[in-house]
Amino acid sequence: MKAGGDIFNDLFDEFTLWAILVGIFTFSWLFHHSLKYRSKDGSDNNIDNLTPGVFPVENDDLKLEVTWTVVPFILIVYLTFISWGPLDEIWTEDEDAHIVTITASQWSWSFDCSEVNNTDICDSSQTMDVEGRSNVILSLKAGESYTFILYSEDVTHSPFFVDWGIKEDALPGQETRMYYTPSTDEIGTNLLYCAEYCGDDHGYMTAIIEVHA
Ligand SMILES: [Cu+2]
């Protein structure tokens, strides 16, 4: 099965769309009412005859109150519902997935492909210099499913596969997991960062992820 990627981008686009629609509606309403109902010079400012300390019950509008409670409620329930979709994508393990162990320590990553035992599918024997620092290259094959098992030797780290949009904490004394199937669209080279501040060289704690056909 495939995880990450498009499904998150689609979700992001849908949230952005709703944010824009709600924003346009709310600010149009705000500006329209602010301009239409402002008092004019010399006019009576208290056209509703409001008395300080007395709630203007006669202006109550139940239909309006129900509308502005129910409509946003439906929208929030809908957005919550569609947000659940990607959880399956992230947390479902493919039984045929290749196991790759990622061990984090201050301040480097090590990848263990020994369980896969096929350098075409998983290889971490190469390195590449990036700005004078040696980075391990994790080479994976598009279309293959991977289960990454995470460990930390010292403090909390978090491998962030930037292009895939997935990350998970690597914790000392505890095993965590992450699942992914890189697609043929993701063939190429990208970076893995540490997304959890872990000390002086946190910002340099990177690795190269290479996906090949
Ligand atoms: Cu770190």
C-alpha cells in the first residue's frame, strides 16, 4: 500500500480552500455591516435604544443563532472526518514490507538494511558530502514497501522525510515505526532532517534519501 504524498497535499488544498471561503464570507459580512450600519454625522447614535446593562431581548434572532452554530459545526465535523483518512495511510503496515532500521544519535543517522539483504532494495553503504559534511545515503527502490523501525541511542530525535511529508519521533529506550512506499514520482534524491531539537548540531543532522526505479 501507498502512504503519504498526494493524500496530504489534497487534504492541505481542501483545508486551504475552506479557509479562503470562510474568510471571504466573514470579512465581506464584517465590512458590509461596518459600513452600512455606521452612524452618520449628526445622526442619533443610539438607533436601537440600547440601555446600558439591559440585554436587548427584542433583537434576539433564534434562526440566526442556530444557523451560526449549526453551519460551522457541520463544516468542522466534515473537516475532522476527512482528516482521519490519512491516519490509515500512515499507520497501516504492509505484511510484505522490507524492514529498515534507523538509529539516531547525536548527531547522525545510521540505516541498517541487513534484514532486507538486497542492495537493490535497500543500501546504506554510500555517503555524500554536503557542505563539507559526510551524509549517509539511504538508497531505496520505488514501488517497494518499507517499515522503518526507529531507535535512539541518546535523546529524542525525529527523522523527517521532507519530500514524503512523514516523520516520527525516535525515542531512547522505545521502538517506534513508520511505513512508506515511495512511488515512481518520487524517484530522485531528497533530504532527511532531524525534526526534534537534539543539541548543538541538530541542524546538521541530515541524510540523503535516494529513490531509484
Ligand atoms: Cu536529532
